[in-house]
Amino acid sequence: MEVAQLKVTRYAVHTRIATITLHRPDRLNAWTGRMHAEYRSLLQRAGTDPGVRVIVVTGAGRGFCAGADARALEGHVERGSYDDGLGDDVAMPGYGVRPEFDADFASQFGIPKPIIAAVNGPAAGVGLVLACYCDLRFAAQGAKLTTAHGRLGLPAEYGLSWLLPRLIGVTRAADLLLSSRVVLAEEAERLGLVNRVLPPDELLAFTYDYAGRLATEIAPSSLAATKLQLYRDLHGDVAASVRDAGARMADMMRGADFAEGVAALTEKRPPAFPDPPA
């Protein structure tokens, strides 16, 4: 098992699943420039590790991410401008795949592995943004979610005004974006914002079971191709999607994963897909 401890994040890899934990539990994992930089570095590490097939993101303690740190917000007020605190030497995971993805958080669409948010507690502002840019969201019962920006006199952040309507529809997104009201996990599930709500003590077990099935039963090449199709097609049209799928089908049928999948089906056994080359 690979484990790493940075200043405000933690990283572990076990059974082909990488876990990135936001780790400022005394502040409900409030977001800072350092956390953003560490998070991107760990995403890049997981995204390029051939031994990792699925990425889980969660928070330490009682919170997922309670939004921007209040002290950082005070600094923005004093400066009269926004400073992301990232600096110049920062990892760029997911960048360069498609121009549409080359922006903060949107670049997660370019990472060729499923990213699952295990929302163990409050997710506000940028914390909600982070969860929404993950591919799947499982939440603990009673977890509070809010866009939060309206109460700070700010616009919807990090493209959430583009993403949220695509996740839950324009009318429901308008409600959450305009009101900045708090939504509990149970309502978020009804809205389609989260995939599943679990008792808090069952959240991670369920998440790892689901991630484990992706990691062992689904070909890595299929996960990568399907994720790219999913987000590329949000920016295109149906005919382009059909043509792209046909081209990928022809290419992937020449690959080892397809051969193994067919062999496993014929032999009535679980597939054993090899890790991609480093």
C-alpha cells in the first residue's frame, strides 16, 4: 500500500484505487491555495500511475470541503482582487487533452480514470465545485451542500453555471445557483446531484466496493475512452458522437483489452485486464 502525507492532503493507493483526502479537519477541510496545489499534484500522480485505475476524493473528519477558507477570503477583500495562491510551478493534470477542458477543475474531465467523490460532510462553494467535477458522487446522510457564492456577493464559480444545469437541469440549477440555499444529501439525491446516499459509517465501504468493481471488472482502456466520450460529447453534436464512437470502436477492437474481454466471456470467467504501460 502506497501512502503519502502532504501538509493539507493525504494520499494512499490500495488495490488499484487511489484515495486523495483533503486534510484540514479542524477547518472542515476549507480550501486554500496550498490545498489546491497539493490536490492537483496528487491528481497528476494518480492519473499517470499505471497501477491506479480509479480515484476517490474525500475529506478528513466531519467535512468534505466547507468552501474557501475564511482567512483567505479576508485577504481577497484587503487586496481588492482574487489570488488563487497557486504560484507558477503547479501540476496541470488533465490539461492538453481537449481545449475545452483546459481550466481549473474542468481539467478533471481530461484525466482518463473515474474520479469518485465520497462526500462525507459539508460541501460548500469550491467544495461543491470539486464534487461536481468528479464523475460520480456518493454522499453521507445529512451532508449539507450549497453553492454559497450568493451569500458572499460573488458569481457562480469555476464554471458551475455551465456544469450544474447539465447535471440536474436548468430549472433545478437555477434554484441552487440563485438562492445559495443549503441542500441536504437526501434532496441532492432526488435532484440527481448525487448518485447515492449512505449512512455515514457505510459511505467509504460502499465507495470502495463500487470503485473496486470498476477497477477489476472494466477494462482501463474502456474507462478512459468512455469518460472522454462522455465529456467531449457535452461540447459536440450527436453525429460527431456517433462518428467518434465508430472510430474508437475500430481502434479498440485491435487492442489487448478487447481480446481479453472476449476470451473471458467465452470462457465464462472474470476478465483479467492488464495494467496499461507506464
